[in-house]
Amino acid sequence: MKKHILLLRLSYWSAAIADFAIAILVLIPERMGLTEIEYPMGLTSVIALSWGILLLIAETEKYVISFLNENLDPSYLYHNLIHTQRIVKRTKELIDGMQINDNEAQQLILAAWFHDTGFVKGCENHESESALIAEKFLTNQNIPNSEVDAIKTLILATKMEYEPTNVLEGLIRDADCSHLASKNFSDVSELLRKEMELTMNKSFTEAEWLNENIEFLTKKHRYYTEYASAKWDKVKGRNLAQLLKADKKLKRENAKLIQKKDELKFKQNKVVLPERGIETMFRVTLKNHITLSNIADTKANILLSVNAIIVSLVLSNLVSKLDNPSNEYLIWPTVIFVIFRKIRFNGIKTG
């Protein structure tokens, strides 16, 4: 609203200056008796035309602001009034930088205001709907059909895959993609991502959205006008570099995450081992068991050795007495003792 009032004030001042010029060029010479002076026939026509252009643009701005506020779905977080105002601003910047004439400038500014009004009917084929909305408004403003058709053509030139055929079409396409060279590109991009999710049911992962933006900036977009290319390509390049860095960082983080998942999966699938304290207990117990077994073996060997000595002494004593007939009763006990001794010795040796 403030901008609208400012334009009206500017229009009033323009009219006042025009009246003053007419007074100087016409009324003062008449009072001085210089009635035969001839003036350019287009003077008053040019003044009236400039006044009409300013009023038309102001009325268009007022209409579009009201139209979008009342009819646009709030889900359109990117293609909204803020976007439209940004495109109008960039269009004016390009007009000034490229020194476009007044009539073509008017067509461009009006097309910029209307170029996304068709989103009130949805995203699909919104450019054609925007052209129809512009045609209806401009016809009611008594704009010539040739001018209306030129403005509609500029609106249709903002289609995504359209290749411009002249400077004006290239200019409005450059203005429409000016956000690619803005410092807040990442914020605007996130608004577009959320809008697509809400209105088109399209969801993107972080990696998918980065790849989508990188592909668009590297393969699907370029600035058509020399002014836009000279002024905006540098910032666009910085934004692209940021996207590439973010993509590289995300891939690195994903690789680390996959590695951690693999390690966790390996640990989960690995045989469950006892804790270290339990392992130590079993190890000490086994060592003690082996030590005790060695002690028992040593004692057994000692007992066997002592037993062998005793048996040897007994046998030597018995055998020496078997020659005597009176000791005949000792023969069978001696034989039995020797047999069992032999069996016992073989058993120990086998073991």
C-alpha cells in the first residue's frame, strides 16, 4: 500500500511538472505576443502517455496484491506475493541496466506482476492461467489488444522449458530466476522444497534435493541477457559451490553412518563371549587343576616307587626260603604275588 501511494505521488508530481512545462512553452510565449512559435506535436501526447503508464502500473500492483492475498493457497510458500514483488524488482533492475524503452518496459513490468497469478488455480499449466487473468484485467483497463497479446507472450515465456526468442523474453526469464543469484538462495530453495511437498506431494531427501538443485544450476539454467550474466553469474557460481560442498559433506557423513551401521551389525552377529572377569576365573581354575594333578602324579609315583622297593625286598626274602622243604606253604602265595605284581606292572605301564 505504501508503494502504491508513492507511485501515485510520483504520478502527481509528473503531471505537475508537465503542466509547468506546458505553461512555459505555451502560455508565457502567448502573453509575450509570440503566437507564431511552433512546438513539437507530440509533447502533450508524451506527457499523457507517461501519466497513463504510471497509473496503469499502480492499478496493476494494487490488483495483483489484492488478488493473491484473497485467492492464493497458503501452501504456496515460494510462488506467492513476495516472489512476485521480487521478480518485479529484478525486472526493473534489468530494464534500467539494459535501457529498455518505455513501451517495452511497461509490458515487462505488467507481465512480471501477472506471471504467477495462475497459481490460484494450481501449479499445472499456471502460465496459461496467468495470461488469461492478465488479459481480463488489461482488457477492462482498455489496453489495446496488441499490447495485451505482447504481455501474454511474455508471461508464457516464463514456462520452465521455454527457450526465449527475443531480448524481452530472455529478460523476464532472467528476472524469474534471479533468486539463483541471491545471497539467501538456500532459504528460498527450502521454501520451494516445502511448497512442492505440500502442493505436489513430492518429498525429497537432503541428498535428492541437493542433486536436484545442482543439476538445475549446471545443466538446465543460464542467464540469457548480457546484463544478468555479467551481474549475477558470479553470485550464482558461489551458490553452486556451496551446494557442491554441502553435497560432498553429506556423502562423507553418510559413508561414516554406513560404516557405523556395519560395525554395529557385525558386533550383533558375533558370538557372545564371556566377560573378562569370568575368563580370568576359568583360566586360574584350570591352572590350579593342572598344578594339583601334577602334585597327585608326583605322590603316586613316589608311592609306586616305595611299593616297588618293598615288593622287591619281600620277593628276594621269599625266594631264598623256597629251597627249604619246610617252607613249601610259601610257594603258592609267592606265585600268586608274582602274577598279580606282573599284572599290576603291565597295567601301570599301559596307562
